[in-house]
Amino acid sequence: MKKRVAPSAALEAAIDELLSEGLGDSEQLAEVGRLGARLVLQRALEEEVADYLGRARYERTEESSAGSCPTSGR
């Protein structure tokens, strides 16, 4: 089973990998810039979702505890 990783963490890893290889040409620098822009947008989106849901990624709220399902009443 593939481990779940936040999209922002995957973007950070991609940027780190590119930077560890060095910026040999302008295309690599442009790719770091594109990934950086995507990272800023992804983090903003993740913050908006967390604010809307009232919780962080994979964090449970008090209403949602193990074994309960508010929609089915179990």
C-alpha cells in the first residue's frame, strides 16, 4: 500500500530533489520556480480546507470518533 503524503510535502520533496542536483541550466531553474508557485498555492488551499473543516489533515474532530458515523447513526 502506498503511503499517503500531503500534496505540499510531495512538492517540497520535488523541489529538494531538484536543488540537490544543482541548477545546471535555465530549464531546471524554471522548474524550481514552477514547483515553488505550485507549493504556495497548494499550502494556501490546504489552509483554506483546514479552516473550512475546522481541523487539520487527518485530524479527527470531537464529533467524529472511532466507530461512529454521523450520517448513518451507528
